[in-house]
Amino acid sequence: MPQFLEEKLKAAASKKGFKGRKAAAYVYGTLNNIGAMRGNRITARGEQMQRKHESQVRNMASMRAA
């Protein structure tokens, strides 16, 4: 699953005051709704999102180093 997105959603759930199962439902429900996961499995779209994010992070790191 897109780890970066899961972390963002967990932070958003916490900010909204969700805890426990309600927070988990918010996070994984959103991931399912946007197509990053299907049930408890990551989809091709979710893998693509993760690869794109990692690529952008590497590019930003190389730009900062230069």
C-alpha cells in the first residue's frame, strides 16, 4: 500500500479525533475508495502511486544536493 498516503491519512484521522477502529475505517476506506487498495490487497494503481512518490522524493533529494 502507498505508505506515504497511509501515514497522511492516519494523521488526518487523528486530527479529526478518530481513534481505534474508526480511524482504521477512515484510512483504509479512503484507500479503497481511491483505488489504492482492494480489501486488504494493494492494487496496481496503489503500487504505481508508491513508485511515483518514491521517484519524486529521490528527485527532490538530488535537487537539494546539487
